[in-house]
Amino acid sequence: MRNMDVTCALAAAFFFASNLLSMVYEIRFRNRSHFDYASMTDFDPDYVQKEWEFRSDHRGTAILVGGLNAMAWLIFSIPVLQLSWILSKGGRRKIGVHITMAVLVLAGSFSEFMAWLFTVGTVTVSEWISRSFNLDNWLGGDESDMIGWRALELSHLVIRGLHMWIDAFEWLAMFGILILVHYSIKTHGTTHAFRMRWARIGLAIAALSIFDFASDVLRMQSWRTFSIIANVTSFLNTLILLPIWLIALGKQLPGAAPAYDETEEDDFVNKVENAKEAQEILEDIV
């Protein structure tokens, strides 16, 4: 693409695809015909078996969603690191702010990638256990006790809670990154290549991100209510605002980096010339 940073375009595409697919899966999950809240909280064996049949049928989708999101964060880290370097003027301006920005994007990328690997392992092994192991009779009596199914479902819920907190950290990292970008540009003056209007879009994304983080944390109070809130804010962020922000960044980065490099090169040349002049003067004196 002409005058477009490729990594920004790819990150926008991966974020969009990941969350669109995630919402499709979420709709199917919410509309599954066998769902019954009382049976779920009672760990009813028949209900649990139907749940695992549903998860087995949609295992590929769950793994794909996690993989796309992990790739989105990994690619997203590249332009954010570039942005941090440019706004810091090569490490000479507000070093703490821009190091924090870089650390947050790297931490978000690493946690999402590790969470995806964790998801692949837990999903495949859990599905294998549900299909191949004896979960019907652990006590050895004449009747099936189905304790194994209850234990498997309990383990799944605990692991799902871990994934939920990793997803919550993703939004917290996004909030920190975009707040720092807005602050850096606002205090930079008028000499940089990044528009304040673009930074304000990032501020809106940051506000929705912290709202999404709070919704993820509060799901234990009312799962259905806060899940709906989290899904709505995620839709606005990852399907509309974040892709727009990334595309706008992609259009600004190619112009900002050369301008910065040329300025640095001019400064370096001037320093070299001044050093040569000082050396010549010193030699004349000696």
C-alpha cells in the first residue's frame, strides 16, 4: 500500500477478524439449545456431557480466535514501538513515559501469545479426556456416578477464569498505551507529524478499554449482564475504533519516521562539522 505502514494495516485486519469471529462464536454459545442455568450450577452430568459435545464441535473456532488475537497483538507491538521511539526523539524526551508504553505493548503481546498456547493445550487435552477417558464410574459401583464429568467441568471453569483475567489485562494494557500516546502527543508541541484528533480517538478507545476491563472483573457479580456490556464495548473498540486508529497511524508513520531520521542526520552532521572546526581552531592555537 502506498503511504501506508503495512504492520498497522495487518494489525487492524487481525484485530477485526479475531473479534468478529469471537462474536460469531459468542452468539452461537449463548443460543445453544441445551443451556439451563440450574443444571449448570448443579453440575448435572447430562448437561455437562452436552456442553462438552458443543465445545468439541467448536474447538477449531476457539483455537483460531485465540491465534488471530495473539497475532494481532504481536503485529500491533511493531508500530507502537516505532511510535514510542519517534515520540521520544530517540530516547531524549520523556524517557519514562515511552519506556512504559513499550513495556505495556510487549507485555500485552507476550501474555496474549502465551494465553493462546495455553488455550491450545487445555482445549485439545480436555476434549481428548472427555472423549477417551472413563468419566462415568469412578467409585466402582453398579451404577454410573458421573463424578469424572463433574470434575472435568469444574477444572474447565477454573481454567476459563484464568483466561478471563488474561483478557482483562489485555484491555488494561491497551488503556495504558493509548493514554500515554495521547499524553505524549499533547505535550509534544506542534512540531510532530501526528494529529491531535487521531490521539483523541485513542483516548476514546482507552476509555472503552478500561470500561471493558471493569466489566470483565465484575462478571462474577452478574455474568450475563456484564458479559453483554463487555461484548458491546469490545465490538465498538475492536471492530470500529481500533481499526480506524491503526489505519490512521499507518498513514502517519511513513511520513513521521523519515522526517525524524532526517532531523537526526542533520543534527549529527552539524555536530561533526562543529567538532572539526573546533579541532582546526585548536590546532591553529597550538
